[in-house]
Amino acid sequence: MSNDKVLIFDTTLRDGEQSAGIGLTVDEKMEIAKQLERLRVDVIEAGFAASSPGDFQAVSAIAQEVRGPIIASLARCMSGDVDSAWEAIKNAERPRIHTFISSSDVHLMDILSKNPEEVLGMAISAVERARGYCEDVEFSPMDATRTDIEYLYRMVEACIDAGATTVNIPDTVGYSMPGEFAERIRLIRENVPNIDKATISVHCHNDLGNAAPNSIAAVIEGARQVEGCINGLGERAGNASLEEVIMTIDTRGETLGVSTNVDTRQIYRTSRLVSDITGFPVQPNKAIVGANAFRHASGIHQDGMIKGRTTFEIMDPQSVGWPSSTLVLGKLSGRAGLRSRLEELGYHLDESQIDEAFAAFKELADRKREVTDADLVSLMSSQRRQEDVGQIYSLDRVQVTCGNGEIPTATVRLTNPQGESITDAGTGTGPVDAVYEAINRIVGVPNTLTEYRVDAVTEGIDALGDVTIRIRQNSNTFVGRGSDTDIIVASAKAYMNALNRALAEMEEHHLPKGTVPTS
Ligand code: KIV
Ligand code: ZN
């Protein structure tokens, strides 16, 4: 393995959170940050401190608690932004301020309404101010791939002189192609006289599907930091998918002559956690982490795999922490067996968590003959969701009647925050609608259901159904997820999960039901 390292800069909590439809709480961001620490990324961009009080709080909390990776906050080239970035990260073990300003003509004219010299001056001042606080400063000329190259050289040189230790070249609109992007990095190396005083970073968006290839092309030309998001999240079509970049470097490291510091065995878990918390599913054919990434369907491929794994597999699934598909546990398995399998999957639980997991496992094993690793991962996700959001209202029973010529009718029993059991009934256009109506009558939080999706966790008629929903309350969106072998029950669990999030937000702001604040 080469000692020439490419630093992995994760921006799931900043650019990833900019994906339309994602809004994470401080606790959720912390949970992702802790998993990124286990993944051993080099830099976590924890947020954009000046953008909102919630972001400031999340960046500060992550800076206080997460050890190992550099913790960065984004800041526009404005003194107030740089000051709050520093305020938020100052307690980090290794703090970084990441300041940025647009550099392309179209952005200068249409967004900033400033001339190139004014913008250059703002960039220099921001970097100098950031350096006054912190030794580690990153500068990004936004929309660098559509920026006049001579101006780009000048800006990069001036910002390195002003103290930037990393210069990031973003393909903000995902316009570049690999050969072209590589050429731009090569030209920057050749024409910026002080470039050896800074690390070259790249930050590619995926509008044309080129984000990961562009990033690797830049590495070949000397970039030594790659920015991206888990599962390719990010603004519009997303950022470079970090798992793709990491595994390209891991698998083709000899050709590329570089390596990363990442613990690749944590990739699957990280992907799953991010998908779970954001409610953004991973497409089945997604490289590295999609459900089909290591599945061989055609006869010829299956035959090849029986003869030798490397016939059709370039990576060992275990190297990315893929759970094995072999049957591991069943109805007769005991607590110790469950604990040891969960540990192998990377879940280290305390006694009360094991008790809870074992009860859920037994319940599942009663209904499902074979409990696979994928089922266990799903059970762990449900448990995490309950611990995260808490159970302001909890679901005790759901019963529906529906069918041809019937009015779908549901009866639900919930336990309220005071511990009382409440039962009510509702009708709807279908069984899920009826269940939601009955729940609404009890909980009384007005909202609009904006998304409803069911996925199967494994194959087979007894598979767990995984339901993801989004509800909107004023301008806030809350994600809810639930799984069960019965998809009506899974739907009810997902709805309760989303409602409990909305209620937790109201409680935090001491608001009456129906008045979630806009953040
Ligand atoms: O895409 C982009 O240009 C950015 C910058 C803030 C680095 O996200
Ligand atoms: Zn971006």
C-alpha cells in the first residue's frame, strides 16, 4: 500500500444536508459524525455555522465530542461568517475553517454583483482573518471549473499567500468531464508558483454523473484531498459518492500509487446509517453499497462465482463490511448467539440494549423462519430510531379491515406521554390512510404526508417491509421509518416515528401542537 495518502473530506453533514428534503437534528448529525469517526475519514465538514443557530449548535457539539478527524465549518468570505465558524469549532482537537467565494464571471455578475478585484480582496481578507484564528484554513473558489483560468491562478496564489493550507477546486455545477478536470488541476499545479505550500483538494458535483470519475482524474494529477458525501448525497444530483472514491483508490491503489486512511469495513454501516437517518434510499444498483452490488443473477456469472470469487467480483464484499447473506439465526437461537452476531456486524450494545434487541429478535423469529444479517441490521435501525426520537406516543396495536367493496377501517391503540392507553378508529381510501386517520385523531398534530415508500429488506414472502415517509408541518419536513413483516404495521410505525419527531421539536420550542417553528 502506498504511503502517498489522499485525504478524505466528508461533507455529508454540510453539502449532503443541502439535499432537498433532508433536515437533520443535532443528535442525528452527531450520530453520523461518530460513525464517520469510526470510518476514519480525515475531515468532517460538520456544517455551516453562520447559516442557522441549529447548524452552529451541531458544529460546536461535533467539535467538542468527535476526536480523530479534523472538524471543519464552512464560512462565506465575510468576517461574521469566519468569526462564527471559529466560535463553533474552536474546541475541536483539530479545527479547520473552510471559506469560499464565487469566482466565475456568471457568479460574480449574477450573484455577487462585484468585480473580480473586489472579490479577490474579499477572499484574501477572509483567509487572513481565518488564519488569525486557526492554523488550518481551506479556501474554495466556487464554480472554479467555469472560472477564467488566469483569474483562478491569481486567486489561488493570493489565498495561499494569505495563509490557506488547502485550496479546493470545486466543480460546483457538475459541468466538467474527467479529461478536462484533470487538465485544470495539472494547469493549476504548473502555473500557481506557491502551489506546493498547499494541499490541492477537489469537490465535484454529479449533475452529469461524473463526480467520482472527475475526482479520481484529479487525484492522478496530484490532488491529495477529495471531498464528497456518503451515498452521493448533496445539492441537486449530489456530490462525489465517497464510498466510490474510497473503493476506487483501495481497489486500484497500485495503478494510482495512492491510498487512504479509511477503514473500508465501516462503509456499509455508514451508508446504511446515513440512508436511515436521512430517509434517502440507496438505489439497488448503486456501486459498493446498493443491494445488488455483490449479487450475481445470471447463470454464467453464478457458475463463475462457484468456481472462484474473483471471476466476477473485483472487491471482497467483507472489505466494505457487507453483511453475509447466509442464514445465521432462527427461532431457537439464544441471547449469546444474537449478541455475538451483532458484534460481528459492528454493533456493541449495553445490557439493556441487548435485552431490547433480543425481545425484538424473538418476535421477528416467531414470524420469520430465517433471520438474516440484513434483518438484524434493520432491527438495529428500528432500535436506534426509538432511542433517538424517544417514544412520546408509542404504538401498541393496529387492526384493519379492508378489501373489495369494504370501507377500509382501522383501529389503533397508542400510549400517550402520560402512560395512558388511548384507542380510536378511522376510515380512509386504503388501509394505510385509515390507520393514519385513526392515529391523527389521537395525536392531533396536523400535517401533510408528502412521501410514502415501501421496500423489502430481504427476499421472500416473509420479508421485513421497510416503510419510509415524510410529513410536512408548516415548512418543516419530518422523516419517519418503520419496519415489520406486516406493511400496515410498518406504515403505522413509520408514521409514529415522524410524528414523534414533530412532537419532540414542538416540545423543544415549548409550542402547542400544530405550531412547529421554521428553522
Ligand atoms: O459546490 C461547491 O462549490 C461548494 C463550495 C461551498 C465548496 O459546496
Ligand atoms: Zn458543493
